[in-house]
Amino acid sequence: MKVFITGGTGFLGVHLARKLLKQKCKVVLYDIAPLDAKDLIGKVTYISGDIRNKHTLNTAIKGSDLVVHAAAALPIQRGKKIIYSINIDGTHNVLEAALKQKAKRLVYISTTAVYGVPKYLPEQEDSPIDPIGYYGESKVEGEKLCHEFTKKGLSINIIRPKTFLGPERLGVFQLWFEAIYSGKNVYILGNGNNKYQLLAVSDVVDAIYKALTLEVSDETFNIGAKEFSTWRKDLGSIIKYANSKSRIISLPVLPSQLLLMILEKANLSPISAWHYKTLPVPSYVSISKAEKKLKWHPKKSNKELLLESYKWYEKNRSSILNTRGDTHRVNWNFKLLNLIKNIA
């Protein structure tokens, strides 16, 4: 089977490609970013292209049996125009191309951000939709497009993952990893006693593979870790492992959120509303539907996946600090967040 992955050189894309190669699939990675995962070079087909370019996309997807649409503009990219252009217009192009190609199945990577600040715990697939920010809104629109193309005959499954991480994941988690590595205080919003469900990238790719290949179609699935605890306890497990002098320090929620909102609006902080509005509150979804219909069972707990990610960071820290960008695989600019420690 030939699998076409949009956003293929990103954090999820490279992990999924490794899984698919083990399953003897032919893999095509389509992305505007270059392929820098050295272990994949020469083993996959990499095509440079933008999902908003219909001609390039339609040419690249030819011959593909299965499609995973993982390309997306993240909240860090801020502007409504760019996020909507990529996440809505680009999604329409991918769905249209997959339909013309007569792909056997497409898996759309959505997000639990479509629920917004959790109101009904655990969130179910049919819980009310109330997205935060342009990113969440665009993912809701992407799901609507999937339903439209399902009616046109394209077999689609939608995956709504919790925040996932693993080796090669940076983004917002680098704030905590670097603090623990350096023995500095670890700042969290609120008291940290809220239960917060995460997800291992290895479990994400297992769910995607099942959603691609099983006789299950036109469904939406929440996925997240089965075992998870509070931020204070799960982050504390990393501090203990690292034998770090770090202490977990609680920041007052409302003043910190106000400051983060100002920095976000001024485009001075990579922390988005999705982060600062949900991190201080309990957040978890039901995974019973995925367990039942996909026969999917997550293997790693919050503690295990956080330790796995931290160990990778510890090993690769020197090269990471020389990167800068706005994807999950590179270093973000957190310098101005020091203001919070002084003001909040």
C-alpha cells in the first residue's frame, strides 16, 4: 500500500512514516519543510509542496492508496488568514485530491481543541463543540469538510488526539524540560493539582494505522493516555528522575492568563490561548469508542511518555538550542515569558 502523508516532515509525520515502513508500506511525505529525519532519507519519497497548491498536490498524490492529512498551521502562527488558508482551504484541496485519486481511506488529524475549555469530563465525541482561537475554529471547519466529502464517497476517519509528545517533540514542553535540566524553578498555571491527559506519539501512530486499515469508516475518535495524573505529580516524576534541584512553582491563574494574552496579542509569546486557558483546569477525554471500534489501547502513561520525551531532550539538548522556528520539532522563542515570573 502506498500512503501519502501531508505535513510529512513534521513531528507526527516522521513518527508515522517509521511505523508505516515497518508495515512494508510505500510512504510519500508531502510538506513545505525539508525532510531532516536522517533515518528516513532514501527510504521514503519526499515531495516539497504546499497543500494550498492544487497542481503540485494533485501530482504528488497520484498512485496513493491511503492518505493521512496531518498538515496544519499551529496556533503559534497566530494570524487568522494564514491559519484558515492552510487548515481550511488546504484541507479542502487534500480531500478533493484524495477523492479524485479514489483513495481507499483518508484519516484527518483533528484535535481535542475543538471542545475548548473542558466543560463535560470526560469529553465524548458527541460533546458540545466550542473551539478556542483560530486554530480550534479551523479544525472544526476541517471536520465539516470531511463530512461533506464522506457524502461524496470518500472514506474518512477523524482522529482527535490530546496533546501528544515523544522523542523529537519540543514546542511548549521545552520550557519545562529546560528548567528541569538547568535545576531552575518549573512554573505552572494554578496549583497543578488538575488532572491533565496527554498522549504518546507512538500511541497516536498506532491509532492512525488502525483508522487507515480497519473496516471502520466515517467515524470520529478521541484518543489519549489511559493512565494520567496531575501536572504536579507527572512533572514531579521528571524532576525526580533527573535528580534536579527544580521546584514546581504555582502562578496565579488570572494575572498570568492576562499577561499571556497581552503577549500573545502583541505576537511576543509562542504560548497561545489554547495553552494558557486549558493548562490550569482538568482536561481529559473518553477513549472508549476508539478502544471498542478500533481495538486501540494506548500503551504509555503520562509519566512514561514525559520521561521518554525528557530523556530525548537531555540527550539532544546541545543541538536543539541552536534551532529556532514555529513547529513542534524546533526551539521556540520563550525569552519574554520571563516577564511572568517578575509580574505575576
